[in-house]
Amino acid sequence: MPRVIVASGFVAQYPNAGGVFSVVLQYLLGLRRLGCSVCWLELLWPQGPSDRALIRTFAERVADFGLERDFCLVYFPQGKWPEAGAMREWHGWSEERFSQFAHSADVSLDLCASVRVPDLLAEVRQRLLLDLDAGFMQLWMNQWDMGQRHYDQFFTVGQNIGQPDCPVPTGDRRWQTFWPPVVMDLWGERAGNVEAPFSTVSQWWGYPPTHYDGEVYDGSKRVEFLRFVDLPALSGHRFQVALNLHPVDDAADKQLLLEKGWQVHEAHQVADDFLSYRQYLHDSCGEFSVAKPGYIKSRSGWVSDRSVCYLAAGRPVLVQETGVSAYLPTGRGILTFSSLEQAVAGVEEIRRNYRLHSQAAREIAQEYFAAEKVLGKLLQAAGL
């Protein structure tokens, strides 16, 4: 039985982000179905006076999926690494139990280079970095120490990373590609309604721009959403977005979206845990989403773990082109666009042949993104 650690450092700090929780959940449940013994290693840095509540909420959420005996949350009360020093609190598994498991673990899957603390995974036989921010991760590694020397293999969801038409630097690292995994039966086969709105759950601002070779790689979706703000009026269909908007700083943007016919929800209200996140997806006819400009400019071939969940739920996706169409069958189930005119045409096509696109969405999810397939290949790459 392979022993696998799945590591993240971005879930416990967001207790009202069901989509974020869902990302890591797919790995844990998928690995268990492959017969693996698993540990969810979650790192939490000080967030404020609610830290104890964050720890309790995380423990409750993993217990909802039978993982209450399979997690280890390490809390650093004195700050982020390396300022955090040696002081740690262990929740779920004790330090001794985790150390024993890590000593005999076959592989760790570190999502987004979350574990910068070098001793936590030092004894694991194979350490894999799984990049979910294709293009940005390579740019960051080109500029900063992301702990890359501690990994044995590098994987990215950016299907085009390292190819001649992808301008981001890869250094001396060989980036292998993988797809975001999804546990198919978590999403069911409930029929969609073509009259329901297109939807998505998204950040508005994301991260600051990254500069490389005279180019700016923007990490904010805001500018792309505003390029397509007239889509409801031009397509005659309903659109809704679940966003994290600041009530004052983003008030003008929210008002513009409302005036242009968008339904705007607070993400933490409509998708605050996994079940509400799944329901939000089910209540749509499909996903419409833009990509961060950096994903587009880099032509990284990035694909979203959220879009994969829409597909698994039998909801077609209409998403902005990042170069991924060279690696996935598009036109049925998955439609891509670069211009407003292409987005309008995509809406019309999905509405005209909704049943076909819904069925294709589910089939593509099964063929490309089913967790057992994706994670089995990762284990194989680790020699398991």
C-alpha cells in the first residue's frame, strides 16, 4: 500500500472557500480509492485572533469526508517561514506520528510549493512539486528561492510549459505535465438546465504582476472580466459570478457588473464549504470564466481545477484560451474564446446543442481528469 503525503498551505486559512477546499480534497479521496495510505499535511501561519477557529473548522471539514484520522495541521504561531522559528503546534496527528509516517512515506505531493519548511518532508523517498499556477510558478522560481532544490520531480497543469511558443523560463528543470484530478462520483450526474445562468467562482484581484524579459504577467482577473462585461446583453443569456469583492474599494466594479446584467454574489456566502460550492455549480447551465492575463500571455496551457469540476458535473465550460486547446478536444463540452465575439458564439452554440455539450463535458472529465487516472500516473512517475 503506497504511503502518500498531500501537502498544502492554502486551505485552513480560508474557512469560507469551498472551492479551495475542493482542490485538495480531490487528491486525498482519489488516492484513497487507489488503495493508498494518505496524510493531508496542512500548514497554517498566523492570520489573526481567529486562528483557533480556523483550526477547528478545518478539522470539522476534513471529518465530513472521513479524513479525521488522516490529517496533520501544523500551526506556526510565531509567523511565516523562516521567521516562524522552531515553535509549532500539531493538530490531528502528533509530531511523532507524522514523523513516523514521513519516514516511511513513498512520495509527497506538494501543491504550489506550500512546504517551505525543509525538515517536514526531508525523509520522504520522493518529493514531487505540483504546480497549479502554470506560468507564474516558473516566473517566480526564476526570481526567488521557492525551495525548488528540495524537490525530486516537477509537475505542472500547464500543458504547454517548456514548449517553444511558451516564453516563461524553466531553468534547468524538466516540467512534466498532469491534469487537475476530479473524483467523478462526488459531482453526480444531475441534468443541467439550459435556461440556468452561466456561473463561476473567482478571485477578482489575484496576485500582483510579475515582470520578465520586458513583459508584464498580470495575476488579476479583473481586467479580463471587464473586457467581457457586455456578454449578458450581447448573448441574451444570464450570467452570475461569485467573487471576493471589497465592499468599498470594489464598489464601482460591482455596480458596473450589475448595470451590465451580471448577478454578483459574495463567494463566501454561496460557496463557503464543499457542499454549497457543489450546489452552486449544479445550479448553473455551465461555466463561463476568463483567465488571469498571465496565463494567457504565457500560453502556458493552464486549465482550472474548478472547470474540471463543472465538467464532471456534466456542465459545459466556456473558458478563455490559454493554449490548452492544443492538448484537449475543444468544441464539444469545452469551448474556448479569445474575443468577445467568440464568447457570444460559444454561448449560442452551447444553448443550441445543450444536451450534446453536457454529455461531452462528462465524457471529457472521465477521459482526461478522473482522479484515479491522473493520480495513478503521478504514482507511476514516482516509481510506485
